[in-house]
Amino acid sequence: MHNSLISHIRQIVPLEEQEVAHIQSAFKPKQLARKEILLHKGDVSNHMRFVVDGSIKAFTLNKDGGEHILQLGIAGWWVNDLYSYLTRTPATFIIQSVEPCTLLQIHRDQLEVLYGQVPMIERFFRIKIQRAYVALQERTVKAMSQPAEVRYLEFLKKYRKLEQSVPQYMIASYLGITPEHLSSIRKKMSDADLS
Amino acid sequence: MHNSLISHIRQIVPLEEQEVAHIQSAFKPKQLARKEILLHKGDVSNHMRFVVDGSIKAFTLNKDGGEHILQLGIAGWWVNDLYSYLTRTPATFIIQSVEPCTLLQIHRDQLEVLYGQVPMIERFFRIKIQRAYVALQERTVKAMSQPAEVRYLEFLKKYRKLEQSVPQYMIASYLGITPEHLSSIRKKMSDADLS
DNA sequence: CGAAAATTTGACATGACTCAACTGGAGTGG
DNA sequence: CCACTCCAGTTGAGTCATGTCAAATTTTCG
């Protein structure tokens, strides 16, 4: 069984050995091929999803068919349309694997049962959701106040691993710029390095 | 006593008459003069705050002293550093009145008591927080994908009243652009109207 | 009324996008 | 193993979006 989820949860809340067993049987593994769609726009998201391996994205499409990536996920990350999950309303995002991907997911109903067995899990998710909210606030402020180059540098600092796991044009989409523009930023940076 | 809070809550959850009384005694009115600071950066936010009248903003300062407004609030809105409130950590935002302002606020401890008296209130806040999250997601995507003129037009449609209640340079800050740029967008729009 | 703040205006510089062409690597089928 | 194709990434030219700065004008508030 995958241990990364357990150690991930233990970074935030303590767990008894017996509780670990409950968690491991409540989460179901899910394999995704490359570019497989996990959640379609308009469907209700009924699972919380943890990435064990591979990479995955959550995005919207504009009317010209262009992607706007809201979330990128690799090993150790949660990916979901949280609003759809919490409110049982149709998803506004599409969730799709980038590379072949292994997830652990738990259904909403099963999670309710798990809350009874492992009370700490409720705290764990409350904390994760709060952190997601504040991270989004920070990203919003920065998207509006900092030029793309600065945002890219911060991205590199924070998500070094992610940068190596997803193609560059998706990072551009995540940053809210065109692939060409990101390319020119990278060129400018490497030119500056040589001097 | 102010009734706007009660009718606001009743738009989302039903309330008995007795519950209304509990709510009204749990929330305390607070008067603010113009430009009065309600929450300093670094303090912990201990209240949920509902605007009865006037206008108020939540913002960060960059190193040059420039404001970045994350939230604007007028009558009928909630304004808070939600993360600080939820996690009892130091606030990253400053909350300050724009115009003289009347709030109704409830302390965290008092809210716990109120949850016992009026269970619907817990659902009410859960729904409000979820909506805040999805609104922020939408704003983030649009900040990165749409030009300032489009964002301003959407702002006008959604927040007509707000536009008349706060100075233009704050709207520019909320939109993530300079006051000069917003001014030129408005000029272009009014020029186009005449043709 | 007078001072301070907010808004407008215009000239200029930089950021970012579009489009088109090119490069280079990863399959794929012969 | 080679030629071919496809796709990601790069490059450059031209254009539009947005920021900076300074000055003029209007509004607000004491």
C-alpha cells in the first residue's frame, strides 16, 4: 500500500496505528493514463484526490478553446474542484492527467464514515482547505500586482519539482501568460546569468 | 436594531423568531470614522464582520507603500481576513474603513456559543466561506486571462453600487491596475458611447 | 475660500500578445 | 536505421496593453 498519503497526513495531525489502517482501507487507488480526463466540466466532484505519482491539472476552457490552468499537481498534492465537491454543484473545472498518474481517492460518503473512525481527519481537511484558500488569496494578489517574470521566479522557488514534471506551456498557462512570453523570460534570465 | 443582517442570513438559511433574538444579541455594533483602521497587519482577526452601512477595504502593502486591495465591502457584505480568523494566525491584510462605517461583529468565542443556540448559523457560515472561495477562484482566473477593460466592465455589472461608494483609485487597485490606466479605460468607454 | 486629494491628460517606456517561421527532439512506420 | 511527422519550444517583427512620470484640472473637505 502507498505510504505517501499517511506520512503526508502525519505532517499535519497525529495518527494511531489503528487509524492508519482505517485510512488505508478508505482510500482507493486510481490509475490514469496520459491525458485522461478524471472530472468533466459539469459533473459533480464526489472524491477528494491525492496524487501519489505522475502529474495532473485542473483548468477551464475559454470560448476559443484555450486552457487556463488553476491547479497543477504532482506527488504529494491534492487536486480537486473543491467548490463542486463541497457544494455538490456541477464542476467549473476540468481535471485531467498530464502524465500517467496514480491517485488515492476517497468518496464523500466514505469520508463521512472515516470522520467517525478517525476524528483527526476532519481537522486535517479543515486545515488543508484553509491553506488552499490563503494560497489562492496570495496568488490572486500577485497575479494582479507583479510582472510575469517575478511570478515565474517565485514559481521556480516554490515548485522546483513541478517545473520538471510538466511541459513549459502548461506552466505558462498556470502563470497566466503565453508560452512565447515565458520562453522569452527564460531566455532573458539565462542571458543575464552568463554576464 | 439593524435588520439588514437578519434578512441577509434569511436569504440563505431559515430562522425562528427566537433565534433572531439570539443573533441580534450576539452581534455587537461598531462605528468607524473615515479611514479608521480596524485590523492591523500582524494582529489576529477575532471577529466576523458584517457591513451595515458605509464602506471598508482589506488590502496589503507592497514594499513601496502601494496598496493592493483584495476586498471591498459596502452594506450587505462581510469583510475579514478569513485565514487569520480561522487559524488564529497574524493577519496578512489590513482592514480599514473608506467612508464612515457601521459594522455588526461577533467574537469568535461568542460565535461558538451562538452555534449552540442557532445551529443554522453554522451552515450559514460554511456556505458563505465556500462562496468566498469560489469567487476568489473565478477572480484569479480572470485576473490572469482577461484585459483590464473586460475586468472593469464585469466589475461594473456586478458591483454597480460599490462603484459609487469608493474612490476610483481603489477600484483600480482592486482590479490590479494603475489609477491612470483606469482613467484612460473610462475615457475610451465614454468616447465610444458618443458614436 | 484654500489646501489637499483625486482624477485626467499626454508623452514615453516597458510588458505582454499575436502571428509566422524556424529548430530540435520523440515517436512511428517503412 | 532512416525519413517523416508531430509537437514543444524558440525566435523575431509588429502591435496592443499597461505602467511611469509629470503636469494640469477638478473635486473634496476642513
